[in-house]
Amino acid sequence: MPGVQTDWAPALQLLKGIPFGLWDPLTGASRGTLKGHSCGVTAVTFSPDGQLLASASDDMTVRLWDPSTGTARGTLKCHNSSNAAVFSPDSQLLVTAEGALRSTLDSHCDHVEAVAFSPNGQLLASASSDSTIRLWDLATGASCGILEGHGGSHAVAFSSDGQLLAPASYRTIRLWDIQTKEAIQVLSTKNTLVNCLSPVTDRISRQIKGY
């Protein structure tokens, strides 16, 4: 593979495909190509500490890479293809849309499309095509809440203070209060499918909740 510089930031952009590439977001220059999956890459994510890159694929594997060198660090075999993958805030746990790799969280009636950790690493949110968002206690693996009332979601994100959760469906983004499990605001996306969400800042979170 092309040489990968050791001083590039772990926030580099990625291009899905077989293979998929590493790109410098400031210059647009290619920093290398990662090969190994036999089917299309469906999700990519950096660990928060920048030490690992995980790629999920329709070949029912998740591959781990050293982002500083581009070398493979391991392959995790899954039961199904994964639509999303995310590391825990401490970089110690990797979760795919089919469930946790250390254990399986199973209650949805349809495909899981997106997953997100709370900033403190205590909760996991899973968004499904079954029109529900489920909250999980990662210490026990138990379900600790179900959010209903919207269509299937393709993206989900916690606010940076962990107080709000925002799943995105085809036409709306609903903001949920994690404590009360109630929707506090609905944002229209005007018939646009949202595939990615960025965490809400503390300031916006306070403004939405009115304090």
C-alpha cells in the first residue's frame, strides 16, 4: 500500500469502498489505501485515543487497523453485516450495529442502523428500522429505556453533556430528554434522509432545555 505518514491527525476523512482510502482533510491528498475486505465497507470509525481504526463490511467482518501505519491489527467475525460501528469513549469497547462485540444486545425487531455511546460511556443508544431507539446500561447489558414515536432512524447522537439524544429519521430529527424519556423538540429535515449526526454542544443543549 502507499506509505502513510506517521504525523497525520486521526481525524482524517475516509472513502468507502473496496478498498477504502485515507485522506488529509486539509489538503485533499491521499495518505494511503487499506485493503482486506471482500465486500463493500459500510462503516468506519476511529478510536477516541487515535490508536485504532475500525472498518465494518458486508463481508460480515470488522477489521482493525493501525491508522499511523495502515497495517492490519486484527479481524473480528460477525454474524451479520454491520451498518454502523463506534468505539466507547475510553477506546476499550467497539460496538457494531449488530450488537456489542463482547456481548450481544438483542431486542430490536428489525435491523439496527446506528449506535452511539453516551459521553460518559455508561449508556449505549441503538437506532433501528423497527421505529424504536433503545437505551442500554453497559455495566449490566440491560435495556433501560425505549424511545418510540418516529420512523426508522439512520443516525443517532448524544449531546456532549449526555442529557439529550437525537435520532434522525427520513423527515425529522427528534430531540429526547434522557432523564424523562420524552421528546422535547422535533426538527424537520424537509424530506431529506440524514445519514450522520454530530453531537450537540452543551450550550445548545442548555438552550433547548431552557436553562
